Amino acid sequence: MQVDPNSHEGSEQAAQANSEIDKLKQPSVASKRFFGSHASRRSFLGRAGLFSAASVVAGVLGSPFSSKKGGDFVQAQYPNRRYNRAFDYNKFVDKAYRVRLEAARVERSIPIPPHPTNGDEERYPNKIGSDSRGLPHNQLGEVKLEAYNSLTKALTTQNPNDYENIILGGDRKLVNPQGPLAISLEGINAAQIAVPPPPALASAERAAEAVELYWQALLRDVPLSKLQNNTDNPKVLAAVEDLNKLSAFRGPKQNGRVTPQTLFRGSVNYVGSGSSTRYVIPPGVLDGPYLSQFLLLTIPWGTQSVSPLIRTALPGNDFLLNFQEWLAIQNGGSSGKSIKYDPKNRYISTVRDLGEYAHIGGPTYLGASLILNSNGTPLNPGNPYVRSKTQIGSNATFALGHFQALLNLGSSRVIRASYWQKYYVHRTLRPEAFGGLVYNKIANKAQYPINSEVFNSQALAQTFSTFNTYLLPQAYPEGAPTHSSYSGGAAATAAVNVTLLKAFFDENFVIPSPVVPDPNDPTKVISYSGSPLTVGGELNKLATNYAIGRGHGGIHWRSDGSAALALGEEVAISLLKDERLGYNEIFNGFTFTKFDGTRVTV
């Protein structure tokens, strides 16, 4: 039967519904911080008001399935249809309702951490420490404050109309500033994830990251096989020597020093005590070849396969070397240039190749799942069907299709979290903009607070002798995407996918028949015969390869990717926690290793 809202029972349920809605309408600490102004909260609650008490009573509490014998109502409505009375429809629907409420309750109970910035936006009235690309700039490349204020106004009010009034300097549009405001129905809220503050503009750590980026540009056409301790490549050796002179370089080291084997390998930044940063090297990242096996193996896809050979950019494809070209890009214009590609595809084998792969991408994480599913990798031992005598999983739960659906979901949800940091917390300048500050300090005597370690580096001197500029050479003609640098979206996507894959598959399984590109012919691979390479280690390497690959292109700082990897891992874990609430199987959780080497069960 249906509940009459005018009856005593209906009135009680309506009152209960109104009480729950009133609770939802009370702005929590999270909503006060997240929505900011009263106007934006009113706008939000105006939309939330679409869900009235009557709709709750009629749509949930008063639904056909709310009676104790929900099946009787179905039979009465559809008398000519057979009805399976063995299944309790009411219980099933009620369970779904309770699971969704519990997921929301658990997520809401997570404390909102502090979100300290590096202080650059407040420190510099001319906004030289903040991202402003796409807005109009003066002849030095400093943003016009009216335009910058139009951006921050929209980000403060979160009024959709204010975003349409942002003053742009050219044809390039800003990338999805309202995306982070979408409320995800699964996983942790972006405001509940902490990342360390990025290095400040004038800091020694920012200077060290800049020196590394200049070396990444200088070494773009060096084979990745030269990034090993027995290398004879003079540029690699010079980069190692230069980075070891820096006072605050936070990349991987061996025995306290940068080596050819650690050069350009990945790292992860977690929030430490207070507002400090905890720097870690994920397990497996320093082991064996530079490149992850998942970028070198053929992807089997049913009756088809995807080749790991890629379209590569030819040497000499470096952009934003001229100040006017650089300024046009800052203003949201075009360089008028394009990449010239090698007509013959090959394996990723140089620094430039990995930068180009990270520029365009491919079926990277879907591909990894297909490789793992076909090469004999066992499922994670926590999978309930591993020991089942009568059942296997399917696309519904605990098999490849289920896993792949979560990969796609994670990719969307983690971008919301990453972009929230970009737009609503940090607004950190991109490396290409930092290169403009370096150029102007030298060429135009601008009084910019750049740490002296940049100007004393061999990286900057060799950049000038090679490219005849102090700007940071970019591998992409458009430069970076038109949103701020911190945290890295591509790195966050890598992390959420890799973390999910470690939860799905046995990370201790040793990769069979590993390969490396043939140094003499990069259209082929040869066998790798070094120390064993595990699934977990190569997945960690895949995530860090992608994060650092964006730096190879010149568009991201090391810290952008390192912080994003920790952020993406946290989003993945939150999705797994929510997903677990709905399973019927006897399931004790997936146990896997985080980027910092600790074990976690979800």
C-alpha cells in the first residue's frame, strides 16, 4: 500500500523527512568553507530545495516498496505478470538506500584539513607568483590586474554568470574552472584532501625544480637507456653534477646524491607534520629500466591488440624560445607552430618521446589492466572469488569489467579533486611563466625574487648556449594547458588508476619476459635480464613516468606531480571504501602497498 501524507503515519514520515532536510540545509563547517559567501550558499540551497519533503515522502518513504509486502503492490499493479515472491524487493531497495546514506555519512565525517598556500598570491601585488596564462598581460608578461580580479571574483562567488565575465586575452579558454564544484556521489570531497603547500616563488626548492626542468629540456633527445649509473653521456653527467650542487633538490637520490640512475625518476609528496612535506620514493621506481613495462608491452584487447609503438616528435621541436612567442602564449594566443613528427613509429626511447606520450596519452591504464588480465597476473588475494569453489566474478563485481568501470570513474573524480587545488586553493604559476621571470630579470633587469641558484646553474648557461634564450624551452607549441600548475591533473589521474590496479591485481607477481627498447633500433625491443620487476613496482613506475613526462614537456614542476600522486591515491582509496559498502560477497578487503611503502587494507 501507499502512505497517505495526510494520515497520522504519513504526517510522522513527512515530519521526519522535513527534519532530515532541515539538517541538510544547515551549512556545515565544510560547506561554509567550501561555498564561501551567503549568496553562493543560497544558490546551492535553492537548487537543493528541488528535493522537497513531499518528494521524499512520495518518492522514497512513500514508494510502492515502502510497505512490508512490497511485492503485493507490484502484483496488484501488474496482475498478468509473473512475480518472484522469493525475492524481497523491499529489503533490496531499503539496503541500497541505507548503503548510500552510510557512504554519505562516512564521507561527511572526515575532517577538513588545513589548506595552507605558499603565500605568493598575497605576497606579490603584481601576481607574478600566480598563474595568469590566458588573461591579458603587459609587455613584460605581468597580468593586468582587472583581468586577474575577474578570475578570482568568479572563483570566490562561484556564480556561473561570473565565470562568463572573466576577461581573457586571446582565443584560448580556461579549462573547466567549474568542474571542481560538481558534487561527486562517491568518494571523498575535494575539500577533505590535503596536499602540501607548493614551493614558494623565491625559495631554493623552486629554484631546484627550475634547474631540473632546464636540464629536462636540454636532455630531450638523450636515450632513456643513458639514464643509468654506467652512462658515458656527457649531458647526463653534467646534469647530475649540477643538481648535486643545489641546496634544496627533492628528487630521488642514492646515498644522499643524485646519480644517473635516479635522474628524472619520480617521487611522491605527502603532507607531513604541520604544514611540512614528507618526500618519498615509491617502491620499485628506482629498480631496473627507467621506463615502466606497461609502456612497452603490446596491449591485448579481445581479438585485437594495441601496439606500444608511438608517434614521436623529431629532434628540434622546441617552442616558446622567442619572447614575443612566449608573450603570445601567456595572453592566450597561438605560437602559429606545430610539432613535426617522425614518419616511423617507435617505442618510447628518449626523454622527448616520454614527454610526447604524456602530451597526447593513450590507453595507458586500461591497457595496463588488459596486460595484467592476459599475462597470468593473479587477482589480488583479497578478491572473494579467488577461493570460491562455485563462482567467478563478472562485469558486475570483482572481474575485469568491474575494475575498468572504476578506472574510468576514478579518472573523472580525481580531476575534480586536482582542479579544486588548482583553482580554489593555490593558483600556482606554470614553469613557462617562471622562465619568463628569469628572462626578464636578465634581459630587462626586472626586480623579480628568483633564487640565485637558478642563475648560477650550468642548466641556465647551457640553455642559453644551446637555444639562445633564458626562457624555458617547451616541447609543446601551445605550452601548458590554461589552468594553474598545482596539483598536476595528469599525475593525479595516473595515481588513481595505478592505485586501483594495485587493489585489483596481485602486486607481488613478477612481470614475465620484461623488455627494453633496442638502443640500436628503437622500433624493436630486446629482453631485459636484470633484477625481477614486480607488478606493484612497475605500476608505481608507470605513475611516476607519466608525472615526470609532463615535466619533460616543460609544463609541470616536480612537486606538481609528486603531490598529485598522493592526492590521486587518496581518491582511489575513498572510492574503494564507498564501493565496498555495496557488496554482498563475504569480503575482507583488498590489501596493497601505498606509494610510501605502507600496507593498507580497503
